[in-house]
Amino acid sequence: MAITPDRIDAITALAGGLFARGTSLDAVVRAVREANPDLSNVTGAHAAVMAEEPFREQPGFNLYLVDGNNHCWLITDKPDSATGVVIAQSDEDD
């Protein structure tokens, strides 16, 4: 399953709006998961622990695409192979 650019925009807008209102990372992940039940993986993390380059950098968080087509999932920059997302909240110092 591919994640289309429009869908990435919608996920980014949803997460960004929630973070802007002070919503916790766990609640943002829940909301994105509920809005996208067909994604194989919607996970939260702190940006400081992510070693890969984000697919999108937004105020307060980074968005990573996940390829879960094989046994182990990995971060990808290819929306056509993405099956999920990681929402990585930035620290205020970032």
C-alpha cells in the first residue's frame, strides 16, 4: 500500500494542529491511528532518538514514513512503499 502525497498532507495537518493545541504525543498518535485505521503502523517517538532523516519536518514534530512490507519495518523516503508513519515529537530545545 502506498501513502499518497494528499494523505501525507492530511496526517501532517492533523498532527500539527493537535500539537499546536498542546495535545500529548500519545493522544496525537491515537488520533492519527483512528483517522487512518488501514495503516499498518502509526507510532510515536521523540525526535532525539530518531537517527534517520525525517520525511517531513514540521514545527514541533517530524514525520517519518515506515515500510512494513517485509518481516521488519524500516524508515523509508518512498511514499509508494510506505505502510505507516512515525510521529516524532521535537523537544523544545530542538
